[in-house]
Amino acid sequence: MAGFEADLANGMSDDENLDQDQTKKAIDEQFALIYEKDPDLRKALEKSDVANFSVGEKYQIIEAYMQGGAAGI
């Protein structure tokens, strides 16, 4: 029984890793989309090292952008 539970737990962690990877990919894609599409956002971030933003930073920018566009950044 312990072997089955270990296999189940490993499967769950694989699923969680897949979900995290999908979430990271979605955030990266959404950020790239709004960044490429909105010149005001690019101007607001022109002094930032956008290429090295973490997923968390991109998420925060997306959230602020959704609240007020580039002016919310």
C-alpha cells in the first residue's frame, strides 16, 4: 500500500509542477502580448530591464495594467 501512495503522491507533484509551468508560461505570454501591443506600457517600463523580469514581477505588472492600463504602472 505504501508504494501506491508514494506513486500517487509523485503523480500529484508532477501535476502540480505541470500546473506551475503552465501558469508561468501563461503569465509570460500575457506580459509579452500587452508589452508588445501597448507603446505606453513600453514607455512606462523603458528604464527597466524587462528581459530579466521574474514571473512574479510580470504578474504584478499585468495586475496593475488590468486596473488602469499603462497609467496604472
